[in-house]
Amino acid sequence: MAMLPERYTTTVESVQVRSTCHHLDNYKELRLLVTGKTGEGKSTLVNGILGKVVAKEGASRERCTTKVEEYHKKIHGVPVTVFDSPGLQDATGNEDQYLNDMRKKCQNLSLVLCCTKMTNNRLKDDDKNAIIKLTTTFGQRFWEHAILVLTFANTENVSRRDDRDEDEGPEPDYDDDAAWKELGKKRFKGRVKKWKDGFHKFLIDEVGIREDIVERIPVVP
């Protein structure tokens, strides 16, 4: 197997840190479901979790995948099963088949990693449809184990102000690297917060997930 390129590590480390709030360190076995739309970086995350390239990546791979792929590894002595699901909202008309397969195979989950591109800025209609379908299939308790993973966060362009940013006034001088770095951190943090606020609001207002469940769902770039 090919070993994991360094570019995978940031999101995985974030997920591992945030996973502590789900008390995963107390589990004797971990069962992780990675889900989301086609082309959202699910297989990249699977490879990151497992520490090597086992899942083929790219939207073309996901479009021809019609069943849940299952991978096993021991991490820090703990048996880990990672389920890589078919891409939802892929316009094939097979989504109910995918969801039925997920429901049969993905039982007793320790953690659900829902992937969406941070560069999309906000939830799109197909994101929302996928979330509603997952909730209908698994019920509200599905979200008790969930983390929203913002994929492709390393390509987020914080050097350009957009409508998500709250900084006002002139930007730093072109050659003031320290000021630009600080501004970039501020913008990135603010954009993640907007993702979290929008995601939580959608789950509560439009999907009907209980507020106490939603408040515990981390959003991780």
C-alpha cells in the first residue's frame, strides 16, 4: 500500500482532537462512518484516518461506487473500522440503495464524519438534501455522534475578503507579512464559525434536530 502523503494530516489531527469530546478514548472498538456528497473528499479523509492510501480518490471514483467500503486497522491498540460510503446526491437515482446499504452495514457507530467542502462557503441545496436523507434513514440519534468536517480547507483563500469576513477598513500593507498572517487567521476562524452557525441553524430549524444534540456537534476544518 502507498503511504500517506503529508497533505492529509491537518484535518485528521483536528478530527482526532475533537473526537475527545465524544469520549472515544474510552472505546474498546471504534466504528467510524465517513459520509457526504460525491466529490467532497471522503476517501481522502479515510486515507488520512488509516495513515495510508487504501481508498481511491476523486469524484470519478465515487460516481462508480455503489456500496459501502469497509476498512480495518488498529490505532494505538484499538481496533478501528472505517466505513467509506458512496457519494450522496450523485444524480444516479441510486441514493435509496446507498442509504439502505449504509443502514445495514453501519451499525453501532462511534463517530460519524460528515464531509463538505469549506470552499463552498455555505450549505448548498444538495448538501441539505443529503442531510435530510441521512436523518430520515438513521434518525436524530445519528447526529449525537457527528462531526462536520470542512474538507479542502487548505485551499481557502483568506487573502481576499468576501461576504463572510467581518474585518473592516483598509487591509495591511502588501509587504506586512505578520499583519497578513494575523488577518488570515482571523478570517479563517470567522469563516469556520459561520459554517458552524449556519449548519447548526439548518439542523434545528429545517431538519428538526433537538437543540441539545446540535449544540454538541463540532465543525472541524
